[in-house]
Amino acid sequence: MTEYLQSNEVAHNVFMTRGTAFGDNSKEDTIRIYVWPRAKFIGVKEEAAFNVAVVELAGHLPIKVEKLYEDLTEELIFDTVREASLPEEEYKNIKDNILKLYLS
């Protein structure tokens, strides 16, 4: 999947975490790896309250500047994440192409 994203110059994030196997009641550790495409950012970004690359799926908001934290709203978070998201049609196209690779 990441090879496809890289070779097609699709910006993406990777999040890894420990957990238990899906549908498994055992306590055996498993490593889960989530990969999701996102909008490409080129050049210097404006200073933001948080880095969207680490919050989209992980659910964390590491905020480095106190003033930005104080001014943070749910609407600003939503707008920032939406800006980093791919348009639905582009996401569907990438997903379909990756599925074709695995199903063929």
C-alpha cells in the first residue's frame, strides 16, 4: 500500500499502535498499522495550533504555543482536518486502485 502511495506521489500518514488482534479475546499483543492518504502540502505552512498529520487518526492534539491553545475551537480543528483530507472522489479512486492490487 505504501509503495503504491509513494510511487503515485500520494501524501499519506502512517500510525502504529499496539493492541489485541481484532475479534480475538486473547491478550496477545498485536501491532496495528493504519495508513491513510491525505492532501499534499507544498512549501512552508502557516503556523498552526497543531500538526494535522498526527491528529487525523491518532486523536491527539499536541499544541506547542499557549496562545494557539487558548484560541483553539472545535470548528478550527474540524476545518484544519478537513483541509488536510482528500476530496471524496480522489480518496475513492486511490482506495479502488489499491484494492485492485490486492485482489488481482
